[in-house]
Amino acid sequence: MRYLPLNEDDRAAMLARIGVSSIDDLFADIPAKARLDGLLENLPEHATEMAVERHFTALSGRSLNAGEAPFFCGGGAYRHHVPASVDHLIQRSEFLTAYTPYQPEIAQGTLQTLFEFQTQVAQLTGMDVANASLYDGSTATAEAVRMAGRITRRGKCVLAPGLHPQYAQTVQTALQGQTMRVQALDPAMGADAKMVEALDEDTACIVVQNPNVFGELVDLEPLSKAAHEAGALLIAVVTEVVSLGLIKSPGEMGADIVAAEGQSIGNGLSFGGPYVGLFACRNDRKFIRQAPGRFAGQTVDADGKPGYVLTLSTREQHIRREKATSNICTNSGLCTLAFTIHLALLGELGFRKLAKLNHARACALADRLNALDGVEVLNTSFFNEFTVRVSGDATEIVEAMAKKSVLGGIPAARLFGAGKFDDLLLISVTETTLDTDFDALETALQEVL
Amino acid sequence: MAMNSTGRPTAPANQNDAGQDVKTFSGSRGLLQQEPLLHEVGGLEKCGVDFPPIPDCKSRLDGLERDNKIGLPGLSEPEVLRHYVRLSQRNYAIDLGLYPLGSCTMKHNPRLNEKVVRLPGFADIHPLQPQSTVQGALALMGEVSHWLMAITGMDAVALSPKAGAHGEWCGMMCIREALKDRGEVDTRRRVLVPESAHGTNPATAAACGFEIDELPADVTGRVDMDVLRTKIGPDVAAIMLTNPNTCGLFERDICEIADLVHEAGGYFYCDGANLNAIMGKTRVRDLGVDAMHINLHKTFSTPHGGGGPGAGPVVLSKRLSAYAPLPYLKADGDSWTLVEDAAQSEAKPFGRMSAFHGQMGMFVRALAYMMSHGADGLRQVSEDAVLNANYLLACLSDEMSPAFDGACMHEALFDDAFLKDTGVTTLDFSKAMIDEGYHPMTMYFPLVVHGAMLIEPTETESKESLDRFADTLLALAKAAKSGDRERFVTAPVLAPLRRLDETRAARSPVLRWAAD
Amino acid sequence: MSKLYFTKDHEWLSVEGSNATVGVSTYAAGQLGDVVFVELPQIGKTVKKGEDIAVVESVKSASEIYAPISGEITAANEALEDAPETVNEDAQGAGWFFKMTIADASELSGLMDEAAYGEFTRE
């Protein structure tokens, strides 16, 4: 076995040093009736590197990947171009094969990067501080809701009509067994402003996504004002962080906590994971002490040199156990690194250009599609994703386009279930979508409609 | 006041003689380059990415345009490369040396796995593409499920949990849902958790709304069966047990524990963090387990990446299978479906744990690892992991003090008795290891052992590597005993930084860079 | 004239009339390591003996503070929020946590005096 350095001579010598006659003596504590004498059943024996690679190449070939088709899917996961240097750097041994930085003297690479990441996330979201990441945007949203419950000691959270349905389900699931309850407003396209009506004296937070799941932009300011007047917090959710290069940040519009999906920067689609949950909040002692996950913080070493450590750990499960703010342990280390490196390559200038380019491309496609028979763009505003009404069943239309190797967006029914928005289609455009892709989508739509 | 654990110095003592610290004009030292923060070297006008011309368009932003600066520093590509390569050189890594963190399983990360995960049929597909266009990816998830069920003998697997703790939550929520189905969720409130458990166990049980009842260990480091018998009752929802446990020991009475819990109407949750010690030697089904998460980033070697991402699929017994969360995979001949919607489901899923379908990138790597090893190799992995740990236990016992008698499983646990009266603490000892070129072992965990040092070498260390490591630790132990306290309390002196002031970091938190 | 009591949970009580000042013992403060945060109880809260009402944290540990006796919280040492190091520097003086009323003076009889506590910590 190529990964196992011991040979039979080594094993014999080591058993002798230990003072046992066979390896099974070391497994003697396994109850006799549960011991496995032969090999595990229904599994092949070891395979060469070449054989494994061949198997995976064949499996990979059985899917239609985004790079080989005109591609318009978004819905919380976006296809952006990731510079080659990002993937090169995250594969450096010292980043890839390091553990959580518990020994700061020999983990400054990871720790300094996390500190840079926290700063970038705080800047992007317009918030005071950010943590070192959570699993993804949806679980970050659930954590934000629970945190709002602890801070306000109130029992209700209100979910916006434009919140990604899978995010809403994640929040609802996370609150099972908790005292907090969920009021999820009926999904609807331009209805987020109506959330103020659901505010009452038991409301801990309202959760609003911007741009919302239909791609529509939401002015958070009146919502935050109303929430604060009612003693509740505003949790802003962002599933497409590139939008923050062009639109006002949640912090600027009065958000108290921001939960976002950071996949768009530095991380590929990867069929839904691993992604990177961004989590930012106000610099208020009460907030920070109730926040989930890890924080990297700045300090000095014994010689007075600046350095970084994981800090404020008493909130976490390894110290606080059942009273921890969250059970999270592992976060999204390597994905945060990819995020930070990509954003360092972009910088202010590049990030804003990227956002502008995305918006311009989306505007161009929206205009083209709106001119087609049987297609109507429903959005009054959008960033790089919008909703169209098609004359027919959007799921069937998307399937029919897929047969022509066009990945023409996400039927709303895929997210909301059948029966409600069957003729709605979400279409996303990024810098990777070319004019030839627009042509292909237009042709495919005309053929299948 | 509950003295949960005694403190240890978290601020370095004032060092008067920083003799090892050669001052240079540049701040760099040989290969170790000085590197400030990105925010100190980057510029708002610098950029490492080129763009095509951006067409003019009528904005559809509804008046919500950003009109202020974000403040993001940028760099050109060569500057970015240099910045992060320099930072990388301040990290210890498995590829640099033995990384004996107990309970963390720092084993070799095969590069084949990194290669295949980047194939476009896994890396460049969207989670919401039509399922007809992602059959290869779904088939891969099916294969991962098959391997995990074959290794554990269990009846079902939930793939979507994103890390170990997320998997724990998944398993405990399945148990909660089953209790709900039985009408007992309000009466079965108690979850038994050993004192030695990883902190995620009690935190998870609490997140599901259960009450935690701690189980003490007996003198052999295992669950105290007499106490367990008194605590079992009709209000027990489940026991959460790590096996092998966090002391590196196999719970000998595990089958009896399972029977006791089952007879009382409860469920057996097994923390599978240490599956790497027993796969191919026993199947958790045969131990009576109802639910167990598997840390793909430990047992199946997906890289730790400086703290994630992980993946924590959960295997379930027949009693719990119906409650697995959405989405789940269904096979129909050669064709695969992902059931994403409760309305389409014939089972009773407890809910959804996150958007999309789980950590695909980890599934690919873990499957490549499992296929490379095969049934024979996985068994050999467990045997070599246990052999390596016992070899270290035997060698190190010459100077160090094992916490318990007898053989261990995949990790060897020592207490600080051998440092008694030396003035050297577990922390000092660990920091001296850094000067010797080693990452310290897990220290002060599990909490049940004083000054604990938990050493897990994994199966991917050679005998020569173990011998060098053991010689170093033995020499350090002798040095401590011979009164060379200075070597320890000032350590490390050869790392990129000396001991950091964690007290200062926590008392006045600085969590981001800010312009002066 | 105040009288000093100690609990087995390493808390001290300085009793003056029907009021008590509470903190953690010098011994406990030493064991904790550098205190970095103190979570104080709410003023006006009525507490029962044994209830956990505050938390003292060092970098690597968090310890619950229990109400040593029953009563009502009348003051909290807010200075600790900005200067938690006071607990290490002067645990049984300026490092006090909170003041409370004594609802049932008979609860004091179960507590140790300074000499008994000294004996207790030597064990």
C-alpha cells in the first residue's frame, strides 16, 4: 500500500518492543462477538493510483459541467472565474496539511490569513467585526438567528418572503428543540417590505436577504429602522457577495448581523460544497460574546513582536461545552484562504469592476430575453440574477434545454416545490457568461417554448 | 464557583534575555521573510486581475448603489504570490513532519485526491442543475454511501452534514425525531455524556434541547458501569459515547452499554471521531450503535486545511433511517434521484441541515482514499495506526507517565506525573517540542487526566520517524527531570514567534485591522 | 464589623448586617489563571442558594459562580468589565463580583470561616 510506510520487518520489531505476539493482541478489548475476522464484505481490495484516477475520470464524464455548456444557474451558488494562483496557493502543503491553529507560534500563516479574512469580511459587509467563518451561508443564517435570540431573550424570528427557501428550512430545522419559533412569511417576489407588519414585542429578529432569492434588491434601511423601534435585530443575508461591490452594504443600511455565502469569491461550484459562511456583526461586547465560531485576534509575543492567536474561546464548545454559543468546531479554513487570496488579487478596484461587469452583463441579457415572445422579466431591480415568467412549465423548459446542453437557469419550483411558481425561472449571469452563451440561451428558449 | 479546569499561563513571562533573537536590519531572518498584513501592503488602486471592457448600461439597482469606498487592499499577482507563500512558511504541516495531535488524526493527505476532486464533473457543476445532468456526481455520492455503510454495517447514511459537530447534530436530531414519533420527546430529556467527551457532544445535545448528564470514568479510563446502571432510566433519550474514547481506549463494555440503553428505550449515539482505529476490525453495527458521524477529514484523510472544511456523514441503524434529513439519495437501477422536498419524501426527514447537498469536495477525496486502500488497506490502516501508537506508548513510558495501564488504541495518553517537582508544565513541555521541530501533542485534553498529553501518530508515520520522535521526547523528559527548566519555560525560541500573549488578546480583543 | 465566610466552591462572602459582598477567593483566582472576563448578575434579580448567576473566564476556562446564599442582587462590580485583571490582583478586595441581601441568615451556618477554608484548600 503506497500510503503505509511500515513493512513486515518493522511491524514484527514494533510488536516485540511493545511485548505482544500479534497485532490482534492490541485489539483484544473488542468484544469477541463483534470482532471481524475476515475483510469487510462487498468492498474491493486496494487499487492503484492509475485505476482510481480512471474511475473518477469516468464518473466525472457522466455529468454536464458548467464549463462545457452555456450556463445560467445561480440560486445561492455562482460561477465566477477564479484566478489560477488561488488554487495554486491553497494547495501549498503548509496551508493544505495544517490543523486548526492551536499552537500560534507555528501557525502564524493560517492565523494572519484569518485576520486578513475577518477584516475583508467586515469591510465588505460594512460591519465592525467578522468571525473566522462558518460552514456556509445557510448555517451562518441559522447561527445568526439563534444569536439574536440569546441577545434579545425574545422568542420569535421572522423570515422574509424573499429568503432562499433552503435557508429558511435550515433555520426552521435549527430551531427545533429550541424555545424560539419561526414565522416564515409566504414566499413572494416584491413583498419584503411587508415584514414590518410581523414585528411584535416578542420578535428577536427579522431575516432579510439582499438581493433576495428572486434577484430583487431590498432597501434594508426602513426594515432596520422598524426592527430597532420594536427592539428587534435585523439579520441581513447575502448569497451573492459580489453584489457588495456595487450596492450599499448591509452595515450601511442598518443590519445588526450579516450572514453570507462567500463561495462566489475564490471557491468553485463544487456541487454545493464545501463553501464558506461569512458572519459579521456590530462591535458590541454583548454581540461578540454571543457570536458563534472562531475569532483570530491580534496580540504580541514574548519579544513584543505582533502576532495572532485564536481568541475569545470561552464561547466555544471545547471550553463551554453544553453552554457554548454553538456546537461548531471545524469551520471552512481552506475556503476562507481561497476567499482571501482571490479578494487580495481583486482589491477595491478589481472587486468593483467585477461587480459592475456582472451587473452590465445581466442587464444586457435581461433586455434580450424580455424582447422574446413568451418570456417576461419580472424584476424591477436586480444585480446579476433575475426572475422571468415563461409561457409554460419552467421545470420542463429547463429539462428540455438541458437536453440541448444548455443549463438555462433554475426553475423556481426546484426551490419552492411544485405548484406555486411553476412558470418562474431564475437566471443568473456573471463575468463568465459570454455573448455566445446569450445566443445559445435565446435559441434554446425559442425552440422549447 | 465551579472549577471546570485550572488555568495555565496565557501570557508569557517577561523575557529579559532574548539571546536567540538575532536582530537584522530587514526584519527578515534568512529564509524566514518578514511579512506585514495585506492591509498594510496592499493598495486600493492595485489589482491582480484583468477585465474586458465593461459595457455601459442603465443601472437596475433601484437607487441602492454603493457610494463609498469598501477599503479593500489589492495587489498584483506576483505580490500576492509572495505574500501568501511567505505566510505559508510560518505554518507547521503534516508534509513537514510528524503532527501528533491526539483526537485530530493528522495523517498523510494523498495528492491523487486533490487531483481528482478538481475534475470538472465534480468541481464545476452546480447544485441545482437538472438532476439528469449530474448523474455522475450522484453516482459518486451513492458510492461513498456504499463504502460508509459497508465499513460500519449500518442501514442508511445521511451525507449532508458539513463537519463532525454538524454530523453529531444530525444524528441527535434523528434520535429526537424518532422520540417525537414515539410520543416521548417530552419525557425523554436526558442524554448521558462521559466527562471525557469532546466538547461538541454536550454542546450538540444542548442544541437539540436535551439535558446533559455526565458520566464519570472508572480507574481504567472507561465508562463507569456501576454509575451508568444507576443513571439509566425511562427519561434517558440517548447515550453519546466516543469509541475508541478520548483517552485512546476501546470501551470494553460497549455491547453491554448498548444493551442497557436499548432496554431502557434509549438510543446509542457513537461519536465516530476515532473510527480510524477500528475500521475493518469491527463494525459499529455489531457494537449496537444507532447513529454515528464519520469525520471524513480524519479517518478518510481529506485535508484539514488549517481548520476545515470537513464533512460529517452520519450512518444510521434501521430504527433511525427514516428520519434522515433532506436531501437524500435514491437509486432506481442506474439512475439516481436526490429527494430534496419533504412533499416528495416517503420517509420522515427531520428537516434540512443546510442549503444544497453536503460537502461534495470531501466526498470525492474520501472515496479516492477508500478505493485506494480497499477493504484490505483500510484494515491495515487501523492496525498500523494502533501499532504506531502502542509503539510510542512503549518507548515513551521509559521516561513519561502513561495515564492508564495497558495497551491503547490509535493514541497514547500521558499525564504530567513525570514532570512533578520539575517546575515544567505540560504547556512548557509542549512548547519545547516546537523548538525540536515537532508540533506539540494535544494538551490538557481529555479533561479527566491531569496535564494530559494525547499523542496520535497515525498510520502514515514510518518506524524511523517514530524512533526519532520518541528519542526527542525522551531526551526532553530527561532534561526536565535533570533540572533544565529554563529550556522549557522560555520555549519556543526557534519558532517564527515566541509565546504569544493570549491574555492580552482576550482582554482587549483586536479582531480586525483598522486604519489609524 | 463584617464577617468573612467561604464556600466549598471557592467563593467568599463578606457579611455586614443583612447584606453580603461576594467574590472568588484569592486561592481560586490563582488557580484560574489570568481572568479575562466576568459576566455579572443582573441587579434586582432574586436568586436561590446554589443557582448559577455569574461566570468568570480565563483564556482557557469558564467557571460558573453560584449564589452562595439566597437573596436579592443589589449591586454588581461593573469596574470588572473593563478591568477583569482586578480579580487576579485583589480577589478578596476590589475584585468583588456583586452585593446581595441575605434572605435567610441560617444559610450562613453551612459556610466555612477563613481558617477552615485555608485547611480546605490545603487538602
